[in-house]
Amino acid sequence: MAEAAVPAAGGAAGIGVPGASGAAASDGDVRARVRVRYFAAAKAAAGVGTEVRDVAEGCTIDQLLDDAGFGAIPVFGRSTFLLNGVTTTDRTHPLRDGDELDVLPPFAGG
């Protein structure tokens, strides 16, 4: 599946390469590229399974979701996350260039 490269609000365009080095934006902010994978209901709400987001270095998970326009969508408020393969519930965790974020909505059944 092809990845969509999406700039954060007011940012430089991403190039769609996970782990690519962030570039300095014209305003001097250090940029970071974060690969985001959405699953199940989060994927349906996002309209894409995987994308690379160009964000400010140190941007939080919540800020990334807000900048993507997902902050007010309930499924994202109930989601949990894997950051670089490790579970986190800390939505204020700062993101760095090359991070991989999986968005996992609540799963039903069992």
C-alpha cells in the first residue's frame, strides 16, 4: 500500500519516506517525519491506512491528531497507541524524526 505524505498545518510537505531526515522549515522550526498507521475504525475515520506526517520536532501525539483534523473524532479519543512498537497511553509524549505511531481503536469481541 502506498503511503500518503502529508504536511502538518503550516509545515513543509513530507516526502513519504519513513525515517527520512527532518528538514528545517523556512521559519527555522526543526521538522520531523512520523509514519502513522491507522487500524480498523481509526483507518476508516482517517480515510487512509498509512501516512507520513511532517510535524514540528517534539510535537505530541495529541498535537499530531489535532493537526490532522482528527482531534474531535471520538474514535481517536478512545484509541491507544504503539510508538516504535511499544504501547503508550501518554498522549503528551514528544514525537521525533523517524518515529512510527500505530493508532489502535478499541476492539470488540473476544
